[in-house]
Amino acid sequence: MTEDATPAGLSSATRAIRAGRVHNDTALAPVLWASSTFVADGVEEAHRFATDITMPKFYGRHSNPTVADFQHAVADLEGAEASRAFASGMGAISAVILGLCSSGDHIVAQSQLYSHTQLLFQAVCPRFGIDVTFVDGTDPDAWDAAIIPGKTALCFAETPANPKLALVDLERFGAIKGPMTVVDGTFAPPVVQRPLEYGVDLVVHSATKSIAGHNDAILGVVSGSEELLAWIRGFAILHGAVASPFDALNGLRGIRTLAVRLRQQTETAIVLAEMLEAHPAIDRVFYPGLPSHPQFALAQRQLDQPGGLITFDLAGGRDAGRQLVNRVELAQLATSLGGPETLLTHPASTTHVGLLPEELHAAGIGEGTVRMSCGLEGVDDLVADLGQALDSIC
Ligand SMILES: *Cc1c(COP(=O)(O)O)cnc(C)c1O
């Protein structure tokens, strides 16, 4: 546990308020330590700071007090021994993969992944002699079947996963022996899901999303054992994708309201998911809080709340998708999730516009697939807005 860990037995909501205050002095709010370097009190102290990269007052690429407080807070919420922040979620993911795997190693990753994580596995890993096998992450047996004993170094899961909010059974995934297990938990932050409790080795988050939660930071974080984090820190100072103190400050600010934001976003998502499911313009809704989700029972077991993300397929395909995202007035068309504003994305006409229908299908995306991140607006206003846009395309 980190040096300022909150006492055992407190709820996540309380931990989110108390954690990450070591470098606050008497300030109540997080302090922005903008300095890139720190003055040592003599050569002995300089030596200690230079040789222990957990020391937060040496040089900003090694560590920083504001970033350290953000890391403490995340570790506390995850139930981790340690965390390391990065300049982005991809900074965290690439440091885990390239920091822990070597030429000749093998990785098993699920095929349902954030697009850039997939690109890292497909395009970058092979250049470094790292083979990757993709499996259906929802099939617990597929992971075991793909592991090559003595060669598979790492298994990488994302849960809930892009784009259809499919789940990986964390109990089965955490029980994998041999390779390191890594979960990207961006869609379910630690007040909702804690993969380390299942025996998973590392959990990564794009803290850009729900954790910072206000669309004003690009930030990533990895949590796990002190032993693994020591290795990741060693690589991180060479990799150089360090979190900016300002983004870490926004991350820590976000953590304070994470529980209440998620509760509100979940409440809204349940109302909107039910509304969508009943609307004739909709072919299918994917939401872990609906009994129609193919893994509803698993969602009830491993997610404290189903969260604020809903993915749905419009019956009218690509045209309907384009019309919907153009006709909503309150909800906005933007990439990202977990913030105060309700956002829609239509991958077939934006992020995945270059793909043929069969390629879209292989990526788990339909021509009429829309992903919605429920924000903090009044739920009745969102129901009215989505309703008028859907009614207009029927
Ligand atoms: C956004 C996202 C990432 C990448 O995070 P950045 O902060 O944008 O680098 C990784 N995984 C998932 C699931 C994401 O949603």
C-alpha cells in the first residue's frame, strides 16, 4: 500500500476523497508543482534522489509531487501497491508492452480492443519480434488455448471492451498462470471494477476518460505490484511519456467526484438504454445494465455499476447513423467518453471511415453502430433530445 493509503475498510467513494494528499502541505485542493527540477540539500541528498526514482523531488521525467499524489490516489482506489502515471493511456499501454516484453516473446490479446491498442499489437509488436495472437476475449477457454507455455509473456484484456461493451470474465482471466495478465479497465474505473482483486497483475486506464472526467486532460496510469511497477518505472524514464503535472492535477481533481459522476451517468444510461431498446429505429442495444446484454450475469458479478456507455445499432445502417449524430442537439459528436457532456460517435463515418463493410464487421462495428457516453445533463433533456433525433430517422 502507498505511504498515504487511506485506512482499510473505507468505501471507494470515501477513499476517492481522502487519497493522494502527501504533497498538499496545508492546501485542501491538489497543488500544481510545475517545476521541472528540484534543488537538493547537498550531494548526499542529490545522490539519494538520483538513485531512487520514486523520490518525487529530483527531476520531472523521473517523478513530480503532483503526479506522485495522483499515482497514490489511483493505487489506493485500485488496491495496488503502486501506480505510475503516463502522458496518455497509450503512453501507459505502450510502456507496459514494450517495457515488459522482448523479442521472441508471445502475447495473447483479445480482438475486441481500442483501435490504437490493436494497432500497437498488429503493427508495432511484430517489428520488435513480438508475436501476438488475437482471441475472442469473451471466451475464457480461448485465452488458455492460445497460451504457449514458456513463450507467452503477457495476456492483454480490455473490459468492458470497445465497441460493443463485451466483458472478459475477470475471475478466469486473473487465474491465468504463467504469463503476466494486464487489463485495460478504462470503461470501468476503480470505483466500479478492480481487476487486481481477481489476481490480475496490472490494470491500465486511459485516465483521459472517466478518471480525469472533464475532457481537460490527456493522462494514463498503470497499477500493480511494487515489483512490476519498479520495472515499468525504469522503462518509463527512457520511454519519456511522463504525465504533465497539470494533467495529473486534473486527474486528482477528477478522482474526488468519480463515484458521484459514475452513479449519475449510470442512472442516465439505464433510462436511455431502455428507451433505445424500445425504439423502432434501433436494431440492437449493447449495455451491460440491460438483461439483453449477452453477459448480463457476469456484468452483475464484476461491475459495481454498469456505467455510462451505451452502444447501439441503428436499423437504418450508415445513413441512419449519420442522420442521428447530425440531428441530436444536446448530445455532441466527439471522440472520448466519461466526461460531463453526452457524446456520440459513429465509427463507420468517422474513425473507421476507410473500412469496407466486411472489415467493419470484423472489428465488431456495424454501419449503423453508434456509441454514446452519457454525461451529466438532466436525463429528461437527453431523453427528449435523443427521442426527437431518433423519431426523425424512422
Ligand atoms: C482512449 C482509450 C485508450 C487510449 O487512451 P489515450 O489517453 O487517448 O491515450 C486506451 N484504451 C481505451 C479503452 C480507451 O478508451
